[in-house]
Amino acid sequence: MLFKLSLRNAKRQAKDYIIYFCTMVLIIALLFSFTALMFSDDIMQLSQLMKEFKTAIIFVNVFVVIVMGFLMNYIMKFMLAKRSKEFGIYSILGIEKKQISHIYVLENLIIGVIALILGIAIGMLLYQLFTAIIMNLFEQTYAVHMPIKIETILLTIIYFCVIFVLVLYKSNRKIKKTKDYDLLYAERKNENSKLKKKRGNIFVFCVACVLCVIAFFILQQAIKSDGDVNMGAICIAIVLFIVGIYLFYISFSVCLSKFFLENKKRKYQDFNMFLYRNLSFKINTNSITMGTLATLLTITFVGLTIGGVIQEMINLEMEIQYPFEVEIEFEPDVDTTHLEEKIKQEKGFLELFEYTTYEIQEETQISKNLQNIGPYKQYMEYYTETVLKLSDYNHLRKMLGLSEIQLEEGKYILQIVDFAKKYLSEEQIKEVQIGQNNYILQQICTENMGQWYFNGHIYFIVLNDNEIEENLLFQGEMDGKKLVASFSETTSEEFFDSLQQLVEKENRVMEINGEIVSVETDTAYVTTKGNRLMETRTTLTIFSFLLFYIALIFIIISATILAVQQLHDAEKYRKNYDLLKKLGVEKEKIEELLWEQLFIYFLLPVVIPIILGFIIMFPLEQLFITVIDISTILLYFLKVVTMFLVIYMMYLLATYVELRKIIED
């Protein structure tokens, strides 16, 4: 009997809370798919660093389980309030509280098991999609297959059981301890308003705005354009933003009241009064929830934007730093014959070239101009300036498929990264002094030739061979040797490891913290594009996938909570809209009002995060200004908001369809 009753209630409950049910299925599917990635041999074999991906997924999954537990507990509270009258009637009819709780637990368990099965099935499809994306990022072929390990299914079931046991245990206790009277009238209770007086609301609203303004200026001062970041100040700014968001939504209803009620023309225009009464009540009683959702969405927008910008920045730096497949830096007296032999034996080898770079300590006009630009000040303070011979420079250009350049006597070529060129004008660097000689600028080149730590820092200067040999400034210990190699295909991590093992060690006497110590160091610094590319791809995969995972969970939870809140009050809305119908309002107008109500309610927790996120992008620009400008950052922010709104609108439309159906019935 109890099972039949639970089964009937489960069917009805799934129908009433179809959005919550779909959300539960989707979250379980995400849990399953990311857990499957963790156990995937295809993914783990891509890179040596993929083991870090497995560890990261474990921690993120634990976080998702906690968040999902919070969501389910929140939804269960609404479900209990909605069905409390039903349970109260059961109790009055003589059914024991213990049996009532068993009915409730069993019907939710039925729904949960169905959601688990569907979630695992959809998760298998998502796993294939995510695996294909990751394999494509690593330029690996992938054929769809289903090597799902039993560990993945068992771990997903454990996640599910932990969440359900804790949430249902709490709901079970609440049913047993609640009196019959409270059960019968629980649906009529609402969250209380946080502030009772209108004047208090206005004061709190002003405080919220002031806190957000102060937080913005603190954040702006905490992030300097020269790369200096004050983490303490950033933490203070974050706390102020969060407090400001909560205070804003706690006091927002009074602003809505002033907007609608203090202007009589607006107050009585069309159905404004009706919309205001429906909205202000929900905003006032759910202000803490609104603040929480707005905080989560702000974190989501900013986090996803930063993630995208970091990915763009790393990709650009890879292009600049590693134009050659192999780059080796060593002192002039180091023998690199064994390294050269190993490189020539590798598959796809094309050409090997050794050359000399010359470094000068004296500042040129180029360095002096860049020192005035915040992002580059740190580089100009700590690094010397690099000069290359024209013959070596042209050979490097030839290896990269670039045309050779002829240089007139007494002139120089500036090879600089493209994003730094905009800070220099040809007039500023028209003439530079190197040693006792002055050189006139012939042209500026911005191709990527390793002028980011390997061939200079940000830029290097090219002079004619005879001018370098005649200049005493370039003689002696300032010479550095470089070795580059080109390949027809990308090299492997194993190739880099084999080169690294061939590098000889030597003991050097160094002063550390005032003490003279002997330190073992490499005689040559080896990098390969293949190894760095694999490390970069692995890092970006871990970072971007997990960030997307968490952000998607936040978006889903925020939209689900808003949808369930509206569906929970469907009975109240039905009475209100039924009254409009009796007053002669047409069906089309009622549907339009319902849409406006839902649209505004869903919009409220999103507006502040979009505004704050947009504003926060400007101070954050200082973190990436050496490579990326504000227009690129804002473009990423726009993409993030667009992606969010697409998912959000799906929930809004689903809620509208369900609520309209309830009201029409």
C-alpha cells in the first residue's frame, strides 16, 4: 500500500518538478562524464601531466557533490512546504509520522534512482563528447567507443548515495518532529523580510552601492600595471563586493517600491501594480537567496573570462617563445656535440644552426622608452639588451620561411614582439647609442623569432656583422651561445626527456642568503616546442575543463532555484491570474503578464553580476596588459555572458511553459 502510494506520488512529483528532475539528471551526467575522464586510459596517456587532471577532478567532484547536496536540500525544503498539508492530512487520518516519512523517502528515492540511471546514460554520451574535444586539442585521432570502467559507475553511485542519504535523513527528521498544525499551514509561511522599515532599506541600499564603489577602487589599486599584485587588498575587495551584493538585494524591494508607487502615473499604468505586488513579495522574502545567486554568477562570469584570457595569453606566448622546435642556450665553452647528434637522429629533423647572441648592459633609447610603460618596466630593470649579427638573423629568418633583409651601414633593425610595438614610435627610437657608436633605425620587424626570453627580452637589435666585430662592447664574457633546430613535425615528450638526460651537470659556487654554497646546475638549458606544447595543452585542458565544469554547475543551480521558487508559488499565482480572468482580462494579456513577471524575476539576479563583472574587467586588464588589451578581455566577457544567457533562457522558457500550464489548469 505504502509503495503504491509512494509510486503515485513520485509520478506526480516528477511532473510538478520536471525542471528540478532534469537538473538532477544533468548534474549526475556531468559527475559521471568527468569521473569517466579520470579513469580514461586514452586521456591519461596523452601527457605525463595528465595525472594532475585526475587529482583535480577528484577535488572538483567533491565540491560538486557538496553543492548538489545544497541544491537538493534547498529543493526538498520547498517540496516539504508544498506537500506539508498533504502530510498533515495523512497524520490526522491516523497514519504515523514514521510511515509518512517512509512514503516521502521512498518516493524521492524512486525519482532519484530514475535520475541516476538517466544521468549515467547521458553521462556516457557526454564522456564521448569531452574525450573527442580533448583528443582534438592534442591533435590525436579518436574513434567513438565505450570503454566505461566499473569504477566510474560505482563512484557515481557513491556520490549519489552520499547526497541522497544526507538530504533525505534531514527531511525525514523534519517530518517526524513537525506538529500536525505546522504541517497543515506550512505552505502559508514565507521567509521573513530582513528589514522592516523603509528608511532602513534606503540606508542599506546606499551602503551597498558605496561598498561596491570602494571595492572597485581597492581592486584597481591592488593590481599594478608593472605586475605587482597585493593579494591582501584583493581579498578585501572581494569581501566588500560580496557584502555589497547581499545588502543590495536585501534592500532592493524598497527601490522597486519607490519606482512603482511614488509615481502615480507609473503606478496605475497598465498592470504595473499587479506586477509589482507579485515581484516585490518574492524579492523581499528571498533576498538572501537572490544575493547568493548573484554572488555565484559574478564569480562565474569573472572566472570564465579570466580562464579564457589566460588561455589566449598562453597560446600567444607559445607562438612568440617557441618558433623553433628545439632551442638550447649554453655558455661558449660547453661542448654540445652529444646533443647535436641526438637531435639529428630524431625523426623529422630538418636543420640545425648554432649562433652567438651579444648582450649589453648599457641602456639604449629603446629600453629607456619601454621603462616608462608599466607592463614592461620589470623586464627593463632586470634584463640586459640583446644584439644579433645580420648573417645569423637572416639565417634564422630563412629557417622560419621568412625573407632575408639587407641592412645599410650605420643602421639597425629592431625585432620586437607585436604587442609591444604599439608603445613605441619610430621617432622615439630613431637613433640609439651602443658603445661609442650611434645607429639609425632602418625598420621594425614583429615576426615571432624567440624574442621572449630566448633571443632577448621583448626585443633584440640587429647590426651588421663587421660593426659587431669592431665594437669593443661585444668582446669577452658577454657572449652567449644558442642552438636551434627545425623539424618537419612536432617532437614528443620522450625526445625532450632524452635530451635533458644528455645535459651535463656542474657545480657552481653561489651566494644564497648571504652564504656561499655549491649548487649543481645544468651546463645547457634545453627546451623543445613539442614538450612545452604538451605541457601547455595539458595545463589548459585541466584549467579550462574544470573551470567550465564548475561554472556550468553554478549556472544550472542558479536557474533551477529560481525556477523552483516560481513553481512553488504556482497556486498563489493561479489565484491572482484567475482573478484577472474574472475581471475580463484576455488570455493573451494574462500570458504576457506571466512572461513579464518571470522575465523580470530571472533577470534580477543577473543584472548586478553582469554590471560588476564588466567593471571588474578593467582593473584585471593590468594582469594581462603585456600581451592582451582590454578589447580582447571584454570580448571574452561578452562570450561568457552570451553562453550563460543561452542556458538561462532555456530554464526561463521551461519555467514559463510549466507555470502557464498550471495557471491555465
